[in-house]
Amino acid sequence: MNDYLPEAVMKGLQDARRVSLQRGNRLCVHDGEDVLRIRRFWADGMALDATACDHLRGRVDIYDGMRHLYQALIIGSRVEDGECIVDFKWLHLVTETAPVDFARLDATPAGLLPRG
């Protein structure tokens, strides 16, 4: 099999891959007023477009569309292969309810008999 492809074909394949990654992923980072699309995401980091992350530092919010998923603290970033690889110091899941300092009891009794 021939491993050589013309330069125009390679560029077209790279552009198509970049467009499909941007279209298929709804994850984004909110840093104040700035909204940046996430290309890839894993437990201790993420990858963004290389041109968009030169000012990204500190605490950021990560969203899936309109749903707030995580808060993260960014400690460092580096550029590799046209992507900005960002490392997290911590990543916390955002919950919709406030934390409680007591055990919640189940509202239904264990021995409930049906009416009949």
C-alpha cells in the first residue's frame, strides 16, 4: 500500500478532521466573558485550539452546551501539534443541590403496605 499522499489531500484531511472535532463536541470552557471550544477532555486535562489558550489561567467553568458540568483550576499549558494541552490542579463536579452536613433519610417507609 502506498503511504504517500499529495500535500493538498493531507491538508484536506486535516481540515476535515478539525471541522468534525469542532462540530461533534459540545464541551466548552467559560473564562469570564470568553467561551472556548474543547477539542478533547480527560481526567487531568483538556485540549483546546492552540490560538485560543494563550491567556487561559486560573479557575474556569466547563459546560456541555448550557449545562454546567465542572469547575477546574488550570496550572499549566503547552502547545503540541496545533492544540493547547491544559493541565488541571483540581477538577470538581458541579452539583445542582447544596451540600448537607447530615444524612438524608429516605422518605418512604420500609414496610409500606398497598391499599387494598
